[in-house]
Amino acid sequence: MIRVYCAGPYNADNVIGVGDNMREGNNVALDVLEHDFAVHSPWLDFTWLGYRKVSVERLQANSMAWLEVSDAVLLAPGWEHSKGTAAELRRASELGIPVFESLTELQSWATSRPKEKTL
């Protein structure tokens, strides 16, 4: 199964903007999941905060570790304005991980790849 890391804005100037970013990002991630890809959604990190205090740096490092083992990155709307996404794109570039701006582009790339071997 192809692993896709979704990247895009999380933070905003106010709580409503953060909520909008989370909703948009998770909708992108759900679209990826519904098209038979494995997906990592960093917008779900907030769910851990209710259990105990976790630093932003630890959550960012966790997400970066998932990006590093992903086969592709899909960008959510508004990614151009996100400092975190800029760091993720630099790392994806260093690792040669392809980045896509639409699910259609991702699907096209996925269908042109050699089939994965199954065990």
C-alpha cells in the first residue's frame, strides 16, 4: 500500500482559523484514505493533547518521522502560507519523495509506478 503524508497549514491567527485548517487537512487525508492509500494526517495530533502534555516540538518530530517513511506527499489548500509545510517540503526534497498538489496528480503517479511486491 502506498503511504501518503498530507501536509498543509495547521496554525492560524485565531482558534477558528486553526479549526478550519484542521477540517480542511483532515478532509484531504480522508480523500486519500478513501482512494486506497495509507495516510498520515498531522491534523489528528490534537487528539493526544487531551491525555497529557506533549510539546509542539515532539509532535512535529513525530510527524517528520512519518514523512520520512512515506512514498509521497499530498498538499492541502493553503500550504503556501505554512512554515511547517515549508520544512516538510525541504525534507521531502532531500529524500526524493514526490510532492503533489492534487489527488488526481497523486493517483496518476500511483498508477504509473511499478506494482509493489506482496509477501
